[in-house]
Amino acid sequence: DAGVIQSPRHEVTEMGQEVTLRCKPISGHNSLFWYRQTMMRGLELLIYFNNNVPIDDSGMPEDRFSAKMPNASFSTLKIQPSEPRDSAVYFCASTHPIANTGELFFGEGSRLTVL
Amino acid sequence: QKEVEQNSGPLSVPEGAIASLNCTYSDRGSQSFFWYRQYSGKSPELIMFIYSNGDKEDGRFTAQLNKASQYVSLLIRDSQPSDSATYLCAATTGGFKTIFGAGTRLFVKA
């Protein structure tokens, strides 16, 4: 089975530009998480969805960040406008909380650099 | 205060020794606890999970949970250079929200 698929793997953009990160969870997983990882702050939970519904977005830094999950097989994280402090690795993870006892399966991450 | 706290390290141990990694959490409603390993430039991968007080062993790894003290630990016996990585402690709360600590870097010297 394919794992969690994220795109793009690397993104370099200029301050003020819109960035869209994409995630395809593992088929059958009904929970999806977006994390951001930096050296300074570690792995921070931004938002998570259960059955395509956002449950907790308290980790979203500010209004420039938005996330959607229009169906069970696709989610996006959008940053508009982007700023240099948004530079980080963004991970998407999915799970089936009951079947997987909460184990998260991570994608390979999207490394974002905002100049 | 972060919800899940870890010593960032680095922790350095000689090959063959026991590595001891510790973690505390602040939310008493946390239900399950996880240890993930992350190699440089890679994504986290699960090593062990534990949700009952006491010890849980899997090969060279032992996870320990003390809910009264809000403390979780991971012991790695017979440490190998290939164990050198960052170890992330995580806790889930209601609704399966999973919060990670900042991670402890482990170096195993050959």
C-alpha cells in the first residue's frame, strides 16, 4: 500500500506569495494531521481532521494559514501571504485511531523556504 | 509550559550501553503515549506505544509509564550506532489529538 503522499517535496518562494501544500492520506484512515517542524519549535500540531471535519485548529499560527479536507483522500494547507518565518518542514500524517491505536503514519514532508 | 517536555540533549552513550530517554506531560487527560524515532532529514516513525501504567517491552526497547507522576520513558538496551537519531515523545488527548515533545537527540558512539 502507498503511504501518505505529500507534494511538493521542496518549495522555494518569495515573501508574499501564496503556498499550497497537498496531502493524500492512506486509504481507510479517517484522521489527518498537519504538523510543522523547525529546529527552534520542534514538531507543532497545526490542525487535525476526523472524517474530513476540522476538529482542532488551535495550532494554526494566524489567519494567513488555512487548511481544507474536501474529501477523505485529499487535504491542503495554504499559506497566504507567506513570510520568511514560515520556513519549515510541513508534515502530513494520517491514522485510523481505533485500528492503529493512534499510531501516526507520516508523509515525507514538504520543505518550505520563504525568501 | 509545553504540553510534552523532553530534554533536547544531545545524549551520548557508548555502543552496547543502555540509553535512557525521559518525557513528562502536563495534561492528566492524556490517554496514550508514543515514542517515535526520526533520522535526520526523514519523517518520524513509531517505535512503541504505551497506555497502561508499568513497563512494556519490545526487543531492545522498553517503554515505561507512570501516570501519577505524568512521566514516560524509553530504555534502549545494547545501543547501536544505528540507534543514533532524535527520539520524539508524544501524547494523545481526547479526540486523538497528538502532541509531540521537542525531541531528544541520541548519539551512540562506536
